[in-house]
Amino acid sequence: MERVEAKDYVFHRDFTKEYPMIVRAEGVYLYDEQGNRYLDASSGAIAANLGHGVTEIAEAMAEQAKTAGFVHTLRFETKVLHELAAEIGKMAPAPLNRVYFTSGGSEANESAMKLARQYHRDRGKLEKHIVIGRWQGYHGNTLGSLSAGGDIKRRQPYTPNLAKFEHIYSPYCHRCPYSRTEEICQREKRMPCAEELERLVKEIGPEFVSSFICEPIVGSQQGAVVPPKGYLQRVREICDQYEIVLIIDEVMTGFGRTGTDFAIEQFGVVPDIITFGKGVSAGYAPLAGMIVSDQIVESLVANGNGRFIHGYTFSGHPVSVAAGLAAVRYYKQKNVLANGKEQGEYLFQRLRDLQKRHSSMGQIRGKGLLVGFELLADRSRDQLFPPSFGAADRLNHEALKRGAVFYPGAGTIDGVNGDHLLIGPPLTITREEIDELVAILDQSLAAFE
Ligand code: PLP
């Protein structure tokens, strides 16, 4: 391959594609070198929650880089690290108080699953090592996090030799894999999707199961599907009964994305570990982590020589943490969550209107500004597109041509989930910008259909 330009040295995400060169970003917009403007209707990958060009965050990062650009947490700590941990610890439900930082969400989930294993091991339960995840879930791209989730496309090249994790189906009342409806489950007070967790634990043997990991509202794998009432409570009960660490992955849903600091607050359930990422620094720097319950930390101190046998060079990187601290303060000072909630409701209403005109729009769901809808080949017959058609990618391509970028999600091969479009603009978006987003979606759907 002849190398002519600098870009010829880049290991691109997809060598068959050309990517626009972004030269500037401000508010909800990205600008490329040709002068095209894109409305960032997916906050990158649901990360740029505060929009682009927030000078308070940029200045805090520059200041920290000048003061102490890198400090290794194996030997030292920094004031910004303490301050951000305190902010996040206070945000999380008690008794989740201890905050551990990583660079990305995949690392955060790896850390949580390893900590769960060490927790059992320290207490003499050496065999408790198996992780259960869900087929409709995504926890990252490292081998362990990928094994915990169910992203078929990303798992396939490594099958059958991915790490052996177990899985259950996520609840999806709209197309229930157990052929039930939410009404039946609520009436009978029994949810097969939750009971499946107990069945699987018994089949494996509770003495081998270490943790259960799930997203409170499923993001990229399902398109903002909210679990039915009581589901997460039942999961919590099962985890308690069999001494399984409950890890709630809030990498996408945390920091106000669904209207509250963490989505789990809305379900009245307290997990043992919450993992976070993306929105914590609003995308300004690689930053993620986990919030751990006092009980796990106390056990580590009492039974594990006080040390989590783990660690990354960039854990608690001062510049990333400074970005996080400035972002967390910005969320509060500018009342960003209230705006996100209000604009989320408005977006929902506008999408319902749009649905009357577009036969390809299926169920609309979500919370706050994490909203998704299913794409249908034929609504009159409730027929999904075949996954190989790439419906969501095609629709996103039409949107890109018209100046907006969404977060497309492919249908699952087992056919339980269809293609969907995830919409998650910055929480700072205005009503007028939502109108523009909907207008572009309207034209894109017309071209797609
Ligand atoms: N968990 C969830 C729910 C996510 O949506 C993602 C990324 O999309 C991850 C984990 C992985 O995070 P990262 O890409 O920062 O490693």
C-alpha cells in the first residue's frame, strides 16, 4: 500500500470508509474541513453530554497539565483525584462510596468483575469465579468485557474461544423472548426473564458464580429499552440469596443521561458496584471507573491485605480527573440534568408525531435523553429488517448526508431484537436544536423508506 498522506499511516476503524475531518466543534455541532456542519445527535458515542467547546473544562485540564501532568497512583495521589472521588461518591446511592478510576468503560467493567472475584476469594470462596451477563448487553471490547456482553458481531471473530461467561436474555416486553406480556408478568408477579437468572445460577452451582452484570437501561444492544417494574428488584434478591456481586453498568446511562445522576436510582435498587465512564468527563478526556460498596472495601481491608490486586498506568490520570471534576461541577452549576429531562420529554413527543408519518418507525422507548426507536420493514405486519440489510446504518448514512449523526444499532442474529436508532444528543441541547434534529430525521426517514 503506497503511503502518500499522513492518514495512510492510521490504523483506521474501517479501511473501506472515508471519514470527514473534524476541524472544530461547538455546542451540539461538529464542523468538517469542507465546512459541513453535523448535529451531534449521539454525543459521539453518548459521551459528550455537555456539548463541545466548554472552556471551563478545557481550562481545568490545561491548568492541571501545567501543575502536575502525570502522577502514578501506585506511589502518589492528587487533590483533584480526592475531590472528584468525593463528588461521585456523594452522588451514588449509599453505601457505594469508594471510587476507583480507569481510562475507559471496558477497563471499568474488567476491574469490577475482577474485584468481585477477589472479594469472594479473600473470604475463602475460591471457586466463585463465573460472571453472568446478558445477551442484550454491552460492557466493552476487551476480551473479558466482550465476553460479559452479547454483541454478536464483535464476539463472532473470537468464537468459540472467548472467555467462558454465561448469559441470560434481557427483558424485552415488546418482543418478549418468553412470549409473555408485561401485564401477565405484573399480574402473576413472576417474570421468567428474571427467574432465568436463578435457574442458571442453580444449574451452574451458586458456589461457582461470582457476579452478575447488566445495564439498568440497555443502550447500544437494544436501543434504550427500560426494564419492566420489579425486574431489577428481583435480580437484586437473587444476587443476595446466592451471594453474587451485582454490578450495574452505568457507563452509558450515568451522569444525567436518563434524567438522574445514575439510572439505577429510578428503580429503587442498590447494587454492589456501579461502573461509569463516558459522561463523567463529558468526553473531554478518557475517564471511567467504578463505585464500590463499603462492604466490599471493608472485606478487602479485613481479608485481602487492603489491596486490590489490579491497576493501570493511567488510573486516576490527573488531567482526565481534572476534566471530570470540571464536568461534574458544570452539570450542577448549569442545572444540566433538568434541561436534559425537559428536552427528552419534548423529543419523545416530537418522535411520536413523526411516527404517524413514517411506517418504518416502530416502538419508541427510553428515559431522559437516551431515546431509541425500532426500525421496521413493515409496520402493518410488525416485521423487522433482516440484520444483514443494515437498516440502522443505512438510515444513519442518510442523516449524515443531511447534517446529523445518530447512534445506529444492528438487530441481533437470533431475531429477538431489531435494528434501532439511538438518539442521545448533549444534555445541553435547546428546543430549537431538537426541532432541527427531528427535521433532519424526518427527511432521512423519507429517503430511507
Ligand atoms: N458499557 C457500556 C454500557 C457502554 O455503552 C460502553 C461503550 O459504549 C462500554 C461499557 C465500554 O466503554 P469504553 O468504550 O469506554 O471502553
